[in-house]
Amino acid sequence: MKSDTIAAIATAVSDSGIGIIRISGENAIEVADRVYRSKNNNKRLLNVKSHTIHYGFIYDGDVMVDEVMVAVMKEPNTYTRENTVEIDCHGGILVMRKILDAVLKNGCRLAEPGEFTRRAFLNGRIDLSRAEAVMDVIHSKNEFALRSSMRQLKGSVSDKVHSLRKEILHEIAFIESALDDPEHISLEGYAEKLGEKAARIYGDIKKLVDSADNGKMLKDGINTVIVGKPNAGKSSLLNILVGEEKAIVTSYAGTTRDVLEESIKLHGIGLNMIDTAGIRDTDDVVEKIGVEKARKYAGDADLILYVVDASCQLDENDDQIMRLIAGKKVIVLLNKTDLEQVVSEADIVKKMTDVSFDGGVVRVIKTSTKENTGMDVFEDTIKEMFFHGEIAVNDEIYITNQRHKEALAEAGESMRMVLNSLADHMPEDFYSIDLMSAYAALGKIIGEEVDDDLVNEIFAKFCMGK
């Protein structure tokens, strides 16, 4: 590990009210002391107490750069567990860079991306899962992603992984001890006890893996695709949800030729909205390309909003759409209910049955994009479909990191092999091997079973001053 002193701008490099230059390392306080002068030039940062703030000025040689507040924090009670100084200056780009230049001239180097958090990890202040949560907090796109990331930063995933590893390690140690000293440690009846514990651990791991889909949606938003026949009201729906005229709306069928993408929030839920061309058989070359795009996006969606014109009869184009979205989570918006209805909710259900709409989850809601009705029911339905009616993280752990999901899946497979070995009455050393594999896989999440290349890859994605 590099032990030299590093520095970087810790706030956004843009004009703002306040900017922060962070310095960390053995000589951080000495470096800051060389560029700092108190108001009466009678205070040395070398002599101040830890976790104190001091008013003064930053100088580059004999030239005053800015009026500042300087926070001095001594190891080990700092973010990196190293001596740390943060210079709070005015937030102009030029002044921040001039202060950073002065600091670099006086005994430290520019930090690499994520190096402050990397040092916190390497110095044992946080494990790898908490380090990754730092970036998740920074990049949170909605309230629930933020709350989930904050829980992970506080250790929700880390604590669970440590708990599972502790239980697994206990069983490994018992088996190894019994095999080494069979005269004093008996394995009689142990298989039954291990089976109960292994099944519970496997269930806990599977629950975490299963949470990853919802976790991804919490973090990135629900990929939502609007489909339907031309002129059903898809673009009008998008405009209502976005709150402005993003899509062109006319009375002519086929107005939307390409996809339109917008991100919205409904009571804190992120929806990545995609409005597609109306799906129908057409000879128009441009419209046909739009229809094919609509089919592709529908196949990758987390949620389908199928807009149906309730004032027009269902036809073979509806058959195509229903087959296309089979197996998906679908909300059917029975639109234009302000007009005389010729299609009912029962008609939709029957039609889906007739075209063998298999699997998935379907809700039917009456709406009128013209009169803006049914939207409250629509929002409540999304909550019910994705978050069981409650959008709250509470004490439930959501896996939002793909690397964590893969490690958990690997651990789960090892625990499944333990259960298989128990069912097949295999020798005890078989249990120990697979338990050790599960223990190692879980260790990847918290950074105890990862190589330097992976650590470098993870922290390379961080911003410079974090």
C-alpha cells in the first residue's frame, strides 16, 4: 500500500459557495502547515488539537491565495485512519486549483480516483461492501436508493455477511476438530444438526440473491416501456407522467416513429420511461423500424404499460402485443374512458386468455389521459406490484451490487452442495470443503477474499476526491 501523503479537490470542480481540498497521510498536517497562516500569523497547525477548525489564509509562497477554514484531524479517528486535513475555501474553480497546486508543491502528490476510500478500506476502517456503498450514496437517483445505500454504508450487508461467515466457520472448525480428534469429539447425530443449519443459511443467502432484482430497481429505477396500438394515448400518458409536452400528440395514428426516453419519479420510485411507436402491421418503412424497436424494448422491460383505446374494438394487433408481453409485469391502461366504451376490463382478460397470455402479473386500470384520471390508482398499483404496497427499506436488506449478487449466488451453490452431500450421506470432509467454498465466496463481498486487481478496478470507478 502506498503510504505517501495525497491530496485532491473533494468537492465538485465547478463554481460554488464552498470548495474542499482534502489531504491525507503521515505528513498531512505538516504539508498544510507550510501553506497556512493564521490571522495574526501566531498559530501552527502542527501544535493544534485533533478535530479542531482554524481560521486563516492559504499562501503559495508569499502570495495569498484565499481566506479559509482548516479542519485538522489526527489518526486514527479519521476517514482514512491517517492524519487528515480539509481546507474549506471559496468554491471557485481557479481558487481551488491554486490551493491544490500550493499543497502539491509542499510535499504530497495528487490522489488517484477513489484513493481516500481505498485507504479507508486497506487501513481496516471499512470493508469493501461499505466502500462500494460510498459511491452508491453519491450516485443515488431516488430516495429509496439513497436510503438503501445509507443502510449498506452503515453495515447492513456487511453485518449479514459477517454473521453468515461466522456460522459457517463454526461448522468448519467443528468438523475439522472432530476429524483430527475423533476420540474426544463425536460426529454422531451431527449430520442432522448441520442439515438444519445449512438449510437456514442457504435460505438466508437465497433471499439476498432474490432481493437483487428489486435492489437493482431501487438503485437504477424501473425500466418501464409504454406499448399499444397507434393513437391509443401512449404519448399523452408519457406527457402526463413527465409533467410537460415531451411527446408530440396528434389525432393521426403513427405519429410516434421512434422511442422517447424520460426518467421520472412517482412518490420516490424511479421510472425509466420509454414511449414506443404504436405496434401494428404497416408497410411504412420508417414506422416499421419504430415498431421493431418497440418489440425489442418491450422484451427487456421490468414493467410494461399496455395502453388500450377503450373506444375501439380489440383486433389482431392487440393479439400480437399480448403475445409479445406475455410473462412480464403488465399494467393495462384502459384509456379514453371519457368516450363511449366498447372494451371492458373483462374483454381484456378474455382476450389475454384467448391468445394464451402465460405467466407474468397483470393489472387493469381505467384511465383517461385527456381528463387525467386514474393516475392515482396507477401509482398505487406500481407500489403493490414491485414493493408489496410499501416502498420502504426498513430492516430488509436489498442487494444492489452485481458483484455482491454473483458472490452470493456462488455461496448459495456451495451451500446447496452441502445439503446434497448430507442427503447422500457423504463423508464429513465433503461438507467441510463446500462450507469453506461458501465462506470464501461470502468473503469476496467484504474484501477478505479478493485480489489487488479487483480492488484497483473497484476504486478506479470512484471520483478523484473520494
